[in-house]
Amino acid sequence: MCYNKDSTPSPRPARGTLRSFSIVQHNSLGSWDVFSSLMNSISQLTSPPMIIALQDPPVRRGQLPSFSTYKCFHPSSAKPRVAFYVHPHLLNSISLLPVASTRSDLFSIDIFAPDGFFELQFTRFRIINAYNLPLKSAPFRTTTPPDLFQDNAFPTMVVGDLNLHHPASDPLRTFDSREYNLSHPYYSLASEHGYSLLNQPGLYTCFPFAYNARPLVLDLAFANSPLFPSLSRWDTPLPSTGCEHVLVLITLESPRFRLPPPSPNWSKTDWSSILPTLPSLIPPPPPSVCSSSTFEEWFDNHSNKVKTLISSNTSMSRPAPRSKPWWSPLLSHLRSAFHSASRTYRSSRDSYDQSALRSARRSYFCAIQKAKFAHWSTNPSSLTHSSVWEARKLASGRQASRFPSFPDQDTPEGINNALLSHFFPSTPPLTKAPLTLSPYPDYFPLSQEEITFALSKSSNPSAPGPDTISYDVWKRVHRSCPALLTRLLSPLLHYGHHPTSLKKANGIVLDKPSKASYDTPASFRVIVIVETLSKILERVIASRLSLLARHVGLLHPHQTGSLPGLSTFDATSTLTHEVRLLQRLGSEVSSLFLDIKGDFDNVDPGQVTSALRAKGAYKYLTA
């Protein structure tokens, strides 16, 4: 099927709401074998793509190949260089119109859905398919930047083999001035009109067969601002079709219905495979004198070995948007039986299978009702001290979180920079980093008992950092092989150097309650979740500093906060004693309480370091 300017089809009434679908992008290099391999691979997928955007499709006598599952749309040309193949499921739920064009290398389709796309307030979605062929003279390409990047107010996607090389898509490539001057106008206009590159930088899309040719990034995809929030995935997971170009899969879906990413299920870790291997991962000591980069390479190498061993023997789980505390294995079994009976009836249409389906459905939904009633009608007297708060939280509901929105910032990058500059203002480094690291002679060796004590003060449910490894996992590792964490963390104290990999953190921005307005960063607060290994080392250093501060007299005698063995009761008793003592002497007594805002964030690290060193603190603790 092709677009004909004289016979424009009228749009069919669309029905349903499009919340997600996928697009495959591929250059078949005019090969029928590549096209057959592509369609055979797609036909075996459980969730086939709704749209296939082809560049350089095979053409014979002005006809493109057909495929039983898809409908073909292409320019009215003797040799079309681009084409769309659309799945009937999508055609049955939307209205599709080709955009008028007389070109063979550029073709667009408009998709209309009255209920909108991906829960966005738009009923129109345009996909532009281009094959940007080289020319020997200026402008050196068949399509110009205005042809591709149109300033549309509705969702628009540009896909195709654009034959452009740019650092944004291929940062490892060495560019000459001609390549950069050719690609810069395209990327500049794309940025001006709000288009974002969907490609993962450095992920190649073309592998030339010539032995002396390097991989390339030629197949590009862009989305404008109205469409970009709906991007869920850009990847190349599909098998090769025997062509130099790889298959690109683009998934679009509603942000609200997007499931969280998979996370490790630490309750299902295969410890029988991990524990015997841990002793072989005990790291050797680092070089006695080395650069900071060499030291960090040593630490990252050995810590990643341990983390990889743990992660590779742990199954992944995808958390649901809302958990179901009343779910049980019985319900899983009944649900499986219900779906199995449903599939059997759809294929046979037999009356016996229909009665079996009704029975399975009745059993499944009745069991759900009973499970919900049994869970939510629990006697309050049976609630524990922790579950009663969980019940209160579920009963009161959760308030929707506010997304930061500032009047002087209208882009995500601007909001991000405003929050970073507010919470983490840039400060100059205290001292210039030394070129080489050497051990501190006053270092006191780290003991296994110190790590055990630090882990005992760590809560298992605490949120882990970017590596997602919880304290419970490190406790199990340390119990089985105490020398591993000791030998891994001890050099960090010995050399007085904290690796960059342990400074990575996840930041969660939360709104402060009961604020008059939320148009400034001060109306929000940030929770920084660092790596658990970094927190373990932090607890060890904090314990040593606490003992040192009390020993050399850095603390006021009435200091009670953050000290073991002292609490609010001691502070209250001390205050009461001082007040009553002065009252017996006939004095009028009043108390002044000060709350210094932002005191911790604004402490000068240089002053603290100088005070510690003046009192004889060890250099490895103040490095």
C-alpha cells in the first residue's frame, strides 16, 4: 500500500487509548534476504512491534515485499528508499494518514487517537522516516535539517539512517572537521526545536563487513519535547538479520504505567555458590607508593569482583507499582489455572472448556475476595509495634509527591542544576590532591571486630546506594569471610584516601510539609543514599573520632548528642540540676534554646581539620 496524493483516505474512527507500543528501525540495504530474516525474527516475538521503519527496503518492479501480518506504507515512487510496516492491531485502534510528500528518501505518517497517546494531552503523533543519502557536492546530503526537525507542537519522532557522525552519538570516535561541520547543523536545529537524541551514546548500530572499517553510529532516533517523557527504552536486543546494520527497538509507554526497573531479590541469593568463592577474593595489599588513580583502580577492581559474584548469584525481581500484602502462592496457582482455561477455550470454543473456564474464574476471584477480607479484618490486638504503624500508613493513604517546579526554570536540566546548586554548593578543595599516595605511619590497623561493630549498628532495611547491595548481604559476607572486608577497607584508612566510586550516591528530593509555596529549592529537602560499603567505613571512622574527641578534650562536658551511653535524659537532668542550683542561690534563671539552621552543611572542613590536628589527631583520620 502506498500514499497517493490524488486519493487521500479518510481517517477511520479510532477507539481505545494507546498507552504503549514499540517501533523497530532498520536499514535492509535493499536485500530481500535481510527483509525475510527481519520479518521471521519479529514473527517469533511474544510482543511484536507495532511499527517497522525501514530504510532502503528491497524493491522489485516498483513493488515492495509484503508480509502477512503487517500493512505497508511507502512513498509513491518507482524506487522508495523508506517504508513503514504497521501491525493490524495498531490500525484497528487508531487512524493513520500518510503526510503528503513527493520524495523517495523521506516519508512521514500521522497517527490520530481521540483519547490521546501515552496519557499525554495530544491526539496526534507523527513519525518521520528518512534515509539521508550522501551527495558529492553541497549540501552533501539529500535531506536538510529543516526537512527532518520540524517545529511541531505535537509529539514527533525522527528515525532513520542519517549518515551523520557527531560526538553526541559516538563520543569515542575521532572526528575530522568535515564530519563535524556536516553534522553540526542537524544537531543544532534539533536542539533548537526541542529534539533529544534517543540513542545510547557509543552503542554502535552499524558493523561494516570490511576488516579495516570500524563500527559506526548511523541509525539515529530523535524525539521532540512533547514525546520525550514517553520514551521507555532504546536498545539493540534483537538478533542480526545478516546485514551490516543492527535492529533498533524503541519502546514508548505512559510514564504512569511504567514499572520500576528490576532490582536484586536478596532473599533468593544463592549463598551456596558464593561463600566457597569468597576466600579467593581476599585482595592483596596495594603498592606501597602509588598514584591516586592506581590506588582507586586497585580498590575498584577487587570490590567489583565481590559485587559481581554476589549480583550474578542473585535473581532479579521487578517490584509492582503497588504491593499486594494479601497475595499468596494459592492465588498465583489459581490465576495460572484461570489463564490456562481461558487459552484453552479460545482455541477450542467447546462447551466443556467454557464450563471449565467459568469454574476456574469463579474460584480465582472468590479466593481474591476471601484473601482481602482475611487480611484487612485482622484483629488490631494481634498487631505488633511495627505493623501497627504500617496499618496506619495504609489506612491514611499516601500523599502524592510534588515535582519541583520553579518559575525561573522551565527545563529538567535547569531544575536539576537549581537543586544541585542549592543543596550542594561548589566549594574549592581544601588541599591539592597529592600526585602519589603513601601509607601514614601513625595508622592503627583496622580490626575485624570494628567492622563487626559497624555492621551491627546498621539496619538491614536501610535503603542501599547505587550498587543496591544491602547491609544484610555484607553481614553475611563478613560472617563467612571476616578477612575480606577487613583487607579491602583497611588500605583506605592506611593511605587516607576515599575512592571516587564510594562517593557515588542516589539523591531523593522530597517536599517539606506545610509550606506556603513550593516554587523555590528551599521548599524541598534531599536524602542522599551512598554506597553501603562507604557507610560501613564511615561508621568505623566515626567510632574512632568519637573516642579520640573524648580522650583529647574536644567535647564540652555537657555534650550528650551522638555519644554512646548518653541520651536526652542526661541532657534534661543536667539542665534541671543547673537551674535548681542557681535558684537555691537566689538567682533568677531563664533558658535560651538555639536552633542553628544549616549548621552542619556550613561547617568549614578546614577549621575542623585544624582543630583535630592541633589536639593531636592522627593524620590518617584527617587526610
